[in-house]
Amino acid sequence: MCIVAEARRKELREIPPKYMCAADVMCYLRISRSTLFRYVKDGLMEPVCIRHRTAQGLRLKHFFLRSDVRRFGYHLNAVKLKQREERGLF
């Protein structure tokens, strides 16, 4: 579920400094869009949905707290390392 971070009449002009957009999160964690939103669906990550204006009208854009993304990245790397050790690859 999305949390509407700003009032309905407010619009996003630029990315808030404490947040990362979904594209940046995908690059940082090296995962696909479908994987990112599977993590959201499973409750592992929590997005903040903010309205922003495009040429076609208002849209919702998903943002994630930088601190949460970094913490999840450490967890994700630890899980991957454990899986490699179990397979004998490391």
C-alpha cells in the first residue's frame, strides 16, 4: 500500500533529498522493476507515493527512503552471500 506523503493539492517539483526514486533503487540494488515491486508487495520495502505533474497530467511516483534502501541492500547482500556459501561457490 502507498502512503500519500503530501496533500492532494500539492505536487512534486523535484525528488526530496531523503528519498530515492524507483529507478535509482533498482540501480542501487541491481534488481529489476518487477523484483522491486514484488518486495513492496511482500512488505519488505515500503514506498511513498507522491503526486507529480507530467505532460499528460498528474501521476503517482514511488519513492523509497534512502536509509531503508541501504539497510535492505545490506540484508540482500548477506542473503546472497549465505546462498553462495551453501552452494559451495564462495
